[in-house]
Amino acid sequence: MDAFLTDRETAPLTIRPRRLRRTASLRRLVRETRLDPAQLVLPVFVRTGANVRIPISSMPGVAQTSIDEMLRDASAAAESGVGGVILFGIPDTKDEEGTGAWDEYGAVQQGIRALKREFPELVVIADVCLCEYTSHGHCGMLRDGIVDNDATLPLLARAALSHAQAGADIVAPSDMMDGRVAAIRVGLDAAGHQDTAILSYAAKYASAFYGPFREAAESTPKTGDRRSHQMDPANGDEALREVALDIDEGADAILVKPAGPYLDIVRRVKDTTGYPVAAYQVSGEYAMLQAAAERGWLDGDRAMMESLIGIRRAGADFILTYFATTAARLIRRGWE
Ligand code: PBG
């Protein structure tokens, strides 16, 4: 120990990492990861009607909106360079099968058409799941209280087809049924929608961080939970198997969700597949940061930007985040 200290005192300090941190220009020059507004996707919650904007209490700044109001939000997003939007629907009525999920005149289908008409440059992604549309709040058909995997597949394929027909660029199944990517791919191709891409929520964990979303989407299961199909937070190797299956079935891009607590999964998926990888910074991650910022416990802007750059650094090519427009604006104004 003494010898070490003596060496340090006498030897010249030739390697000084601080040299390249000295000025903003130097830091900019050697920065490894960048965040571009085009890599951000804004989730929106649409319902029918006009002039409707219902704030979601656990997600300050986020609301359920009718299509006209959603278009205002999309316009702000597009103006700040946000890459895309992902739509979730709140149907007027729900039933056992979730038939609203493939209603040609459903809020999502109408929203997709309106978005493609008004903002053709925005990538339009449609979330594919039944939980917002079923009376019981589960992601598929129930049989004896269990989500019936194989009976759910054709329903998901039907929902995805209705999104493709409305003009979605990408459909994103978030249900975690086995075999749904293949079912959706076959259904889309048979109807001539070979060019609609599939972003698979391949590694979606049974997470407590979806709490605020379920308020936003009115999709809390009436009984039980989603642990029979969403992944165990303790598992990483299994995520890679899920991802491999979905790629085999025809997924074009992979999504990991949530983002923050699963950055190791983002990195492993990127390294093993080389596929485009997205990460979803979910409602609970957003709510935590907003709540702390509101109380003055964190600098909201800095914590937001750090959380996003961390997700990019872990290997995500693009990020689904409720901060999309806010972050894009900051980036446009020269934030670093
Ligand atoms: C299912 C779905 C969920 C989320 C996105 N798609 C909720 C769930 O699995 O219960 C959560 C997103 C978020 O928390 O922001 N349709």
C-alpha cells in the first residue's frame, strides 16, 4: 500500500481521462451514444367522440383523447421530430371475445387512418392485444379462467389485419401468446399485407410497472393477473428463447418491456440477434420520474434524458416513451 502511494506520487500521471471531459465540445466529440427525436415513439390512448381529453391521474401530462385531440398531440410530436406513435384503444363497449379489437370503425382503426392522412411521415404502430377490449380484462379468450392460447391466435390475427387495412406501418403484438407472430404474419400475407411489419413484444415481463397504463387503458384484469403468459422478471435466458422464436416466426423487430429494470435484456437481445431492438419505457417508469420531479426530489428534465440515453446505450435502436415529445423538444433546443 505504501509502495503504491509512493509510486503514484513520483510517477508522472500520463493517462488522464479528464482531458476529454474538459469542455462541452470535447465531450460532444467523443460521445458514444446519441438520442435523435426520430428514435422516439409516443404512445397515445384513443377513444371515439370529439373534443375529449381525459387526463390520467397517475400519468401527469398523458390523457385519453378522441381522435381530433390525438391529432393535436401527434402534430406536436411530428413538429418536434418524433419518429412515430403507437396507438392503444379504449372501446365504447367490451365483450368476452374482445370483438372491438378488430372493429373497422374502432377508435384505433379510425385513428390510424387519420394519422396516415394528416402526418404521412410519422410511423404508425398499432398495439395488438385484447385486454382493452375484453369484459374480463384478460389478453385473450378465457376458458375455465385461463387465457386459452390457441383460441386467441385467430382473434389477434384479425385485430392485426384490421390495423394493416387501416394503414398501420407496423403492428405490435403485446399479448404474449405462443405462436402469435406466425399467426399474424400468415393472416397479413394472405390478405396482401406483406409489407406491414411486425414489432414483437417478444420479451414482455409480468411487471408492476404497468399499473398506471391499466388505469389509462382501462385494462386491469377483473380477476387474477398476467403471470401465466407474461415473463417472470427473474429470467434472462428465457427472453432470448422468446426472441429467437419470434424471429423464426417472422418478427421484423423486437421489443423489450419494461425498459429501465431490464437493460441487461436489451443488451443481450441486441448482441445476440443484431435485429432492430426497441425498448418500452412504461407507464410506471414515467410515473416514478414525474412524481419525483413534481415533488422537487429530482430534476425532471435531467432524469428523463438520462433514463432515455441509458436505454439507448444498453442497445435499443428506438424507444417507446410517454416523454417522446418533451424529450424531442429538448433535443431540438440543443440539450445535451
Ligand atoms: C397490453 C399492454 C400493456 C402495456 C402495453 N401493452 C399492459 C399490460 O400488459 O397489462 C403497458 C404499457 C405501459 O405500462 O406503459 N395491451
